[in-house]
Amino acid sequence: MDLNLFTLIGELVVILLIILLILICITLILGLYLIKNKKLVFPGLLLFTLNLTYPALKKIFKWLQLNDILIDQISIDLRNRINRKKFQQLQAKDVIMVLPHCLRATNCPAVLGESGLECVKCGKCCIGTLKEISEKKEIDVYIVPGSTFIKNVLKQRTFKGVIGVACPIDLNLAMMSLEEFTPQGVYLLKDGCINTIVDVEEVIEVINITQPVTNYKLEEFTK
Ligand code: SF4
């Protein structure tokens, strides 16, 4: 009797492992196709398998000493594409943008307030430029040093959409937890505590697609 029970448990574990392996293979095939070809196939299936296998995939990649950030990049790209249509329909005034304070210049004159860094648009880093464009569109910008400040922002005002910039891991986790706010994310090209880099044109592109659609270009704000 006991032997039968152990055999049954063993068989169940093997079946679950095989299912997990199949889900991981599906996630990797669809995810790599998305990153390489910039084409999304079976988005619902990819989101489903990615949500289920995210922790396992991260552990496997780390164990194999592969770049596990790729999993977060796939997840961000996928969520951006799934949300894009709905996000494009939002009025800019209902959208907020959250930037990481590590983007600021080392000699930034801004002080830290209750809602994050109070940028004075001194022109020493891209935050000032993004703030200026966002103000033209009535998008509120929050420059935050960490997740505690994001919680303050959530308490302060209501919004329907969010543009986020952060390192891939933080951004992916934030997009997962802010799913109801149709997030659009742009991950940092170089992360760290200071002097980080983001593709500013990519962020402007996302700002531009909110309603009413605009065509602001980086050059217009850096002359
Ligand atoms: S533009 Fe804003 S965030 Fe950047 S260095 Fe100047 S005050 Fe600081």
C-alpha cells in the first residue's frame, strides 16, 4: 500500500516536472522570437507561461550562469505590446511617469521632497528634458529613489496609465504589480546607483502616443 502511494507521488512529480519543462520551452521559444524578430505570436499563451515559469526560469538561468535579465526584458516587451493599444487611448492627463533618481547628474541641484526628487530642469541630465516634454502633455512626473515613494504616489492621486523607467528587474516587477494601470516600460540601458542611461527617444515615443497624440522630438528640447 505504502509502496503504491510512493509510486503515485513519484509519478505525479515526474508529470509536473515534464509540464514545467514544456511550459519553460514554450516561454523561451516565444520569448526569444519576440526579442529577435520584434513580433508577438500567441501573446496570451506567452503571458500565461511566463507568469507560471518566471521564478523557475530565473533560477535555471542563474544556475546555468546565463543572463537572467533576458527573462525580465522578454516580460517587459511582452507587457508593453499587450498593453499598447489600450495605453494609446488614454488621455495624457490621466497618465503619470515614474523615473528613477539614478538618472540624475552627479551634481544635480534638486532636493528630495515627499513625492521624490524635485527636478529644477537645470539641463544637466535627461530627467529635465523628459519633465519638460511631459509638462507640455500634462503628464505628471515622479522621480523616485525607491518603491516606498511609488506607494506615496499611489496614495496621492488617481491615474489610469503609467510610464515606468527602471532597471529590467525592478521595472518588470513594477509592471506586474501595476498591471491594472496599463503600464508601458522602458528599461535602463545601463543601470546602477548613479549616472544610469535610458534611451530617451524611446521614452519620448511612449509620451507621444498618449492622447492627444504629439510628435515631440528630442532635438527640439536639447538645442
Ligand atoms: S535636470 Fe533635474 S534631475 Fe537632472 S540634474 Fe538637473 S535638476 Fe537634477
